[in-house]
Amino acid sequence: MTIKEHHHTVIISPWVFEQSEIKLVYEGRLLQEIFKDEAVMREVLTSDCWVTLSSILIPG
């Protein structure tokens, strides 16, 4: 399988889907730093804002 990512478009080969493209939407929290302490990371996660990201899968 070959996967190449260009910005928010992901080219996949071989293409195994019936649709001509697939849009994925996902949410998460954007951490601004790397944490060594899991408890501190979890505390920051509770106050951080949610971000919505999307990608489009296309055949390649």
C-alpha cells in the first residue's frame, strides 16, 4: 500500500473503496508542548480547546 500525504489530501494506492473520494472529519485537542508527566498532560487536556481536522482520501 502506498500512502502520500499532501496537506489534507491523502493519496492511497491501491484504492479499495467504491466511492471516488472519502472525506474524514475528526476532532482532538492540540497540545502545544511535549509532556514527560502524564498527569500534567491530562490536566492541560481538560482546559485545552477542541480542534476539528479533515482529510480527503483519493485514489492514486
